[in-house]
Amino acid sequence: MQDIHIPTLIIGAGLTGLSCALHLQQDYLMVEKEQEPGGIVRTRTKPGGFHCDGTGHWLHLRNPYTKELVHRALGDNIVEYTRKASIHSKGVFTLFPFQANLDGLPREVILECLTGLWKARHPEDFGMSQPDGPPTSFEECILRLFGTGIASHFMTPYNEKLLGVPLSEVSPRYAERFVPKPSIEDILNGAFGQSKESLGYNASFIYPRVGGIGALPKALETLLEVKPHYGLKLEAINLAAKTATLSNGSLVRYDHLVNTMPLVDFLKLCTDLPEIVTENAAKLRSSTVHYFDVGVRGPGAEGSESHWVYFPEPEFVFYRVGSYSAVHKELAPAGCRSYYVEISGGYDAFRDRPDDLRKRVREDLIRGRILSENDEILMMDLCTIPHAYVVFDSHYEASRASVLDGLQPFSVTSCGRWGGWNYGGMEDAMLEGIQAAKQINNA
């Protein structure tokens, strides 16, 4: 590739970049540092023939257009599943979501949760008044929605374990679309064994029948007239000159740039950043997730066939364990099972002791009744997702807006879960790519 001029340069061939390219009405160049599309949405084959997606990537579609797009891309390579998710707490498994499935927990825990819920929803019955103004943190939001019992037994410890920061520092808008908000009737039903387990945005999902989740970006790529250039990294951006230097030495002049790589990493490659953008970029925070892909052979235990299990309690080093093969059995060899074991804040104590971490994870998987003592671990691969979860702290909204707005005068649109420094699923990533294309088309 020689020095070129192109109307639109797209950084990254993940779902956002692919969707953007598919909807552009002008020439583009898409560069991707990996050798295949998908970004974080890829399927890797691990030793022993285990196919792993880099933690759970189950596709939840609510938008009619993205449904049509995904079905157009994948054709009949689709299978639909109903969620089988649970929570391990107080030594028992309950159905997800916790707040609507209290049945099975110790009686005193159920009473504490229901009493706290009633106090939160009807404080006047306890001689209390409704709080003034909107909640100022995610912690306060949870307490107002669910009360002290549900907050202390699940919502607060789980989310703090995942994010690695106190929820008092997190914006009330964090994950608002992803937290099921059952009615008092639903919560009471769940406390007495009359659960509506289908509550929540992810009650059902689709998945490729063949090829793992990586089949989705590969299918979208087939719809493109101009394929991405793989094995090319962005090295530098001159915002004022609208030029990008690539790892092969090429200089690309562009009219518009769409970035989908992590926003904070992209900004480090930019020259001529306005001072206000640099100042606000320093305030953007995220948590890193470390996870094990695990392949086993053996009888399993009580929780081994759940699609995923939440572990809010601090005695477990991980916050969630999902099973690739429990959802889609073809992802593991015959007679075997496969899991992803997610760790956030708990990783720090083992940072320089990977063997100790492996031992601890195995012990906790047995204590958590995911594995049995007789399960043989065939594969245990430690992986990392940088910037896995953006921290919605008190600086988040203003700092993010300042950074993204500061890039607009340079004809740069940064979007997607990481490029847009946001929290969302695969469908959201595609929608943001489509929106970026529309803005460029209308410019």
C-alpha cells in the first residue's frame, strides 16, 4: 500500500467498523491489526479442540434492522437459546435475576430482602420520607430500587467485584438498561417460588450454529465490497493534517476518520490534541478483566450446566463463570465441557503468581460446585481484556462528551463500545457503526 487519499478511514474491523463500512456511500479504507475481523468478537481454537469466544458473546437483538442484518449475514447459521443463568450465594444456587428469585435462600435473607424492598418502595409505612431529588450514585440508585437487603446480598458486592471500585463512585446511569427492575409482585412471587425467570434483556439470545461467535463478523465481512486490510496497525494520527501513519509505513490522507479502537489508546496516537481533550482524557477510567478459558473432562457438579453463574461473595476470586459448551455443546470436544472464568479486582493479589491463581480458581470452581473433584482439567488458558468495563464515575459523562466533541472538528468519529468509551452489547456496537456511516453520508 502506497501513500493514498481516501474519503473515509476506518480503524478496526470489529462489529462497529464492519457495520460502518457496510453502510457508507463512499470509498473507505479499513485497517485491522489482527489477521481476521471481529475485534473482541472472535472465536479461537484452544489446545484439545476447545473453541472459545473470549468470554460470553451471546447475541441479544431488539432492533428490527439489526435483526434483519444479522439474519441476512448468517442465513440459516443461527440457533436460538433460552437463558439458563443462576447465582451462587449463601451456598445455594438461585435463578437470575437475584431480585426476582429469592426462593431457596435462607429464610432470614429472604426476610431481610423483602423488608428492605418495602422500606425502599414505601418508606412512609416506616415513618420515613421519600428521598429528595434523583439518586447521585449507582449505589444510591440500587438502594432506592431494591432496598438494603437485595443491595447488600447481591447488587453491591457483585458490581463492586466486577468494576473494582465502590459503587458510591459510579454514576446512577451505569448499566441502567441492563438491570432488571421487577415489580413488587414479581419479587414476592420469586420469593415464594413463583419466578418469572425470563425477566431481563438477555432472557433469550441467538448464536451461530457453526463457527462460534466469530462467524458473525466473518459473515458481515462477506457483505462488504471492499475488504479490510489485516495485519496493519495505526501508528500515528496528525489531526490537523488529517493523515494517519500505518505500521507498513504508508501515509493515509482522509476526509473522515472512524475510530473503533479503545478511545484512550487512540488519543495517545494523536498529535495536536486540544488541551481540554487531553485533560478530560486523563479522567477516563476502566477496569481490566482477566479470564481463564477452561476445558475439562469429567462428571461435573450441580452448577456445571448453567449457561453462566454469578458469584457475588468475596470468598470466590471470580465474579462470574460461564460455560461455552452448556450453551452450545459443539464448542467442546465430545465428552468434555468448557468454561470462561472472569476475574476483575481479585486478580491483583495474584498478579505475579499465575500458578497460585490457577490453583485458587480450580479450588473455587469446586467449592462453587461448577467442577467436581473428579473433573480433569485439560486446558486452562489465562487471557486479558483491557478496558473491559468503562467506569461511569462522577467525571465520566462530562469528560467523555468533552473528548468526543473535541474530536469532531477534526472529522473524527470515535464510536463502538471501546471507541465510544461506553457500555453496550454487540447490537449496540453495530448500531453505532451504522450511525457513524449515516453522519458521514449526510455530511
